[in-house]
Amino acid sequence: MHNTASTSPMPPVMILCGGKGTRLRDITELLPKPMVPIGEYPIVWHIMHTYAAFGVNRFILCLGYKEEAFIDYFLNFRSRVSDFTITLGDDSKITYHAACREAGWQITMAHTGIDTMTGGRILKASAHLAPTDTCFFLTYGDGVADIDINQLYAQHRRFGKLITVSAVHPEGRFGNLEMEGDDVVAFVEKADRIEGYINGGYMVVEREVISRYLEGRPDQFFEQYPMRQAAIDREMKVYRHESFWQCMDNPREYQMLNQLWNKGNAPWTTHW
């Protein structure tokens, strides 16, 4: 694996994994969305490898809906990715026949509640931050990108603000209308991407945000009062990510990401 990590220890990444993913209902009836596979691995594994390529080896998974799928997968991870031999008996042992690419990963399963919203999940999971963690990475469990985590982190530190959000261009799902008054003067059918920005996840959050903006309610959305107030307070900056980003929000996007992976043309693996 390509590793461009800086010499100083990297913060952990908190991954929001507790939602129900209702727009992928046919698939998420069986699996929580972050466990839906791209190729032979769940999308959360792909996200984790993006961070690991830059020396991030601590992961806090904020669990909720179908959390047992994460627990089963990672408790049995080695046997899922390697041939192995079991020797039975009183001194039974398992011998694995392949090296583990993910050796050294520390994965914390945080039970944050089935109906807890994102702000409540972050608050609960923050109990697993180390005393020395002054900040942490934060992202969603359903979006992949070829983002340079080192650059994101360095820019956050230069800004000196509480939150840095990665701004991305979403795919153009719908036809774009250009209007003058009530007249449509141009119509562009499903542009490859739109020129505006959205929050693509891949955030850096100072620990102070927890005490300053999280109210302790499980029904609090991080994207509502905390982020809005941080913006009002001029404590939120943006990192513009101009290349590949894609969420897996519906069956068509699920198919597209799998086609890219299966063809060996997955842009989000650039730094791996």
C-alpha cells in the first residue's frame, strides 16, 4: 500500500455508520448501507483504506441500524480475506495463509443507538477519543473519493478554525435549466457534474466542537445547529476537492461504483 503519511501521528477518523439508507432499500433490507459491497468489500472498507493510505490507523465506527453486520464482519475479518487452517482440539488454533493488509488498524465499535441522529452519534462516540486527540476526522459511511487526506489535514491546521468541510461537486442527476425570468433559455440534459458545491464529508473537527455545539440530545443533527452555528461564528472553513467524489445513494450509483471497481478503474484508490 502506498503510504504518504506525515511523521506526526494522525488523528482518528469517526465514520457515521448508523443510518438506514432508505433509498437503497432493496439492498439495505439485508445490510446497513456502509456494509453494502463494492466488489468483494463493503464501502466502509474502501473509505477506511483511503484514510489508512495517509497513516490514519484508528477508526471509530458510529453504529446503529443493523450494527451486528459490522460486528460480525470485523470480528471475523481475517477469516473473510485469507485462506486459513483450523487445528481442532483442546489447544485449537487457526493458521492464516496470507498477510493482513489491514494489520495495525484499531477499530472501535461505538454503539450509538438505532434512532440517534448524527450529532448524538458524534457525542456518544467521542468517549472513545484519546485524551491527546485535539481533533478528529469525520465522514459518512457511504461516499468514496480520491481526496488527499494530508492536504485536507494540513489546510485545516493552517486555517486554525473548528471545522473544515470538504466541498465537492455532485454528479448532475437532473437536467439543468437556465432561465431568464419565466423563460427557459437553455436546457442541459444531466450534466456530468454541477458547478456548485455540497458537503462531501471528509471533514476535520476540533474536539472543542463537542462541548461548544453539541447539546447532548440524541435527536440532534450535526448538520443543523452545530454546523450552522459554526458557520455563523466564522469557525467553519472549506477544503475544495475538485476531482473524484461519489456517494452511493441509490441502485444506479451502487452499480456504477461496482463497475468502476470490477474494471480496475476505481478513482478513489489513487492513493492506496
